[in-house]
Amino acid sequence: MAKKWTLLNMILIMAVLSGFAQNTPYYHLRGYMPATWVNPAIPLEKTINISIASVNVGLNTDGVAIQDLTSKNSEGNRYIDLKKIENFKRGKYDIYVDNDIRTIDAALKLGSFAIMAGHGFRSSANIGYNTDLIQLLAYGNAPFIGKTLDIGPSVDVLAYNELYLGLQKQFGALTLGGKAKLLYGTSALYTESSTMQFTTLDEYYQLQFNNEYLIRSSSLFKYQALDDVTVDYSGFTFDNFFYNNRGFAFDLGAHYQATDQLSLSASLLDVGSITWDFSPRKYESKGSFTFEGVDIINFIEDSTLSVKDTLLDLIDVTSSTEAFKTQLNRRLLIGGSYVMDTWSFEALYQMHRRYGKDWHQLSLAAYKRISFLDLGLLYTIHKNDFSSVGLYGGIKLKPLQLYVAADNIIRVFSYERAKNARVTAGLTIRF
């Protein structure tokens, strides 16, 4: 029972903290270095451009929020409501976390050319879960006799250092840009296949597993047995800079200044992969496994006999060493902006390919410049969430600009309905 609620609480907490990849603040910083992170072709305006210590952290879910899992008792305290779990729409949902730390980025503009270079430490993780698994943990297998449940979770983690060299060139109103990136992976966990079907047979209530489950790891996940799994977080550092786990990626972009007020842009980012050759492990469970039960006479006579151990021994997991390759979470962005005196209005569409699944979002924003202040209101639409409103604040004191943005601020006062949150901040210099 304790393990049941521990897992449900974990899912609950992750749902509270969830957020979505929000690039609108960077897109607004046209002419500054951060804008080239969402499109390497957005023109830089000054000769020397530097960005220092930018952080972009967010979480997101397309599944349940706290209110979907809980109710309040007469004392106002929340508890997990089994009746609500019973009404979950059957399917697979995801919880996504990403963290992008830019240490330093710089560019030199010479006429119609600009040369760019920089370093970042980037990491992301995704937990995919089936509602079948939550219901099995909540109710046990009694309500599902004779039914087959899909209970296999998927867990994916990617962390790497990125060094890039880029170039942009202006051709009148059109600017083209690109970046070549060297990647050095620090940690990875990759669920290549997550099929785990669980059936309680209606004849003698045998438990049957049909598995095609394969997970790969480098430096992060260590498996000894089903009840002996450890996770090593030491790889989430700036280490492993120039050796092992090498990869390559590129960014491409185009920007068109249609009029003095209107500009359009499109970019394709993070197209590439990493080959993991440092301590690469492959764990696989494949086949059908049936638990017939325990002989009651043997169970009474042998005090060391454990149903748990019998189940764990039943499911065969093989381990081997094998290098593997993972694709980056590439992005397609299409945007436009209209500048009018002290106002600017922007729209940005993003398709994010994350661990084999496409995520879409549309962001709309309005900004107002008041003396040295830059204030903005952001609105983002994405799957299962149409109420994400954010704020942007910037301080311009030449040659410095400090900026910070927060997404989904409304849910600060109704966190139980939150499905996304994000914070972006940084300092950029140009002269």
C-alpha cells in the first residue's frame, strides 16, 4: 500500500510543477544575442554582442493536474480521490522537464556578416505513463480480471554540453543564419520500447506479463535486479567536456524584414544526435511470463518463501554492453512581429519533437516600452491547456539588458489546476 501511494504522490507532485517550452521572451529580444537561440538568422544590430548566465527552466504535462487526482475533505485538506481516478480517460500521457543553461554566448558583426559562438549545458527528461498503471496501483487487479492492461512506463533523460560556431549573412531584407554544434553527452536514459501488458486470467487468476521492454543508459541508470535499481545524478554537471559520448547538430534559420514594422522568420533547431559509448548499458525484458501462484502447503511450511521474490524472479531481464545513439529534441519555429512606436506584437508557433512525440504550441505576446523598462504580456496555447498567461519584464540600461519572464502566472493562485510553469532570466550586453 505504501508503494502505491508513493508512486501516485510522485505523479501528483510532478503535475503541480509542470510547464512548457516557452521561447517567446527570446524571440522578443531581436537584435540581441538571445534571439539567435530561437533563430540564428535574426539580425544582430551591434558590433559586439554578449550574453551571460542565461537560465531557462520549465516543466509540462499533457495529463492530469492536481484537481484531477484529488478532492478536499471537510477540513479543507486534499486527499487522493479514487472516484476521480476511475474516470480517467484511458491513454498515455507525459511529464516533461527541461533545463537550458547558457554560460556565455558572443557574436561579432562585421558589415553584413556576423560570427557567433557559445556554450550551453542542456538537459531534459520525460516520464510517460499509462492511466492503466495508475488504476492498477489504486485499485489492485480485482476489477480487471480477464482484461489486459498496458502498464509499461517510459523514462527518457538527455544531458549534454554544447559548443557551437555560427554565421549569419544579410542579403538586403533577407537574413540567413546557421550554427554547427559539437555535443558532449554527460548522461542518458533511453526507453527504446515500453510494451508491458498485464493480464489477470479469469480461469485461476494467474498473473501474465507480455513484455517487449528495452531501456538503454549511459552513466545514469544502474540495474542489478527489479527491486535493486539506482540512479546516479552525478552526470548532470559540466564534466565530460571533450571525451566520450560525442555528437553533432545544426541550426538553420531565415529572417525577412517585410516592412519597417513587420518581420517574419522561420528556423529549424537541434537537428542531430549523440553516440553514447561511455558505459553504455542495454536492459531488455522480452517474452511472456505467467505467475501461477504459490503452493499453499509449501508456503506454510517454508517461512522463507516470498510471493514478491517469486514474481521478481519470474520476469527475466537481460543486461549487456552496447553503444547506442539518441536524437536531439529538434524544434521547428515560425514567427512574426509587428513593431509600432513603443509597442510590439508577436506570434510564435513551435513544433517540438521530444522523445519521439510532437508537441505543438502557439504563443501570442504584446510588449510596451516605457523609458528604460520593457513590459510584456504573453499568452500560450497548447494541448489540454488554454489558460496560460505569462509576464515579461526587462530593464535596458545601455549597454546592458536584464530580462526575466514567468509563464502561467494565473495558476499561482490556483495551483491545483496548473499544467505548466516556466521561468526565464538572463543578462545580455551589446555595443
